[in-house]
Amino acid sequence: MADLEIDVQSFDIPREVSVYADQGGINWWTKAWFNNRADGEAAVAISQRQALAFWRDEVEKDEWLEEHFPKQMEAYHHAIEQTKEQLTQQMREQQLQLNL
């Protein structure tokens, strides 16, 4: 059973994020899309300092999403864990069949 290691990256859920400002550069927002949904999540207001940190890659994407879209990331983590459990169970069942 030790060889039943699951690579979470192999069944990851797509996550996209953007940062943008109004025409005057006064108000800044971030928007996210999970699982390739066309409409995405509602935009969240951020500061210009946060936007610059994002653009400079000073913040990891998942860290950003955890901060600005916590409920969606909770659902993301739950879905990944659930999928991992299902794959682990399938692999165990296959291993048992091979041992018969």
C-alpha cells in the first residue's frame, strides 16, 4: 500500500486570477475563475499596493486566492481532498483484486 501515493497536481482544479483598475487607476479589484467557469467570481476591492505585489509575483497565486476568495478556496480544497480519497479507494480496490 505504500506505493499508493497520489499526486494532487495530476487532478488539480483550474484557478485563474486577475487584477485590474478603473480608467483613472483609483479603484483596484481582483477577480477569480475556478474550474473554467466563464463568469467567474464577484470582483473584490484591493489596494494599489496589493495589485503591484501581485503583478511583481511577490505573492503566490494560491496565497492570493486564499486571502481574497476564502470560501471558494475552501470548496477547492474540499474537492481536491474528496477526489484524492476516491482515487485512493479505487487504487486500494485494484490492489486487492491483483492480490486475489
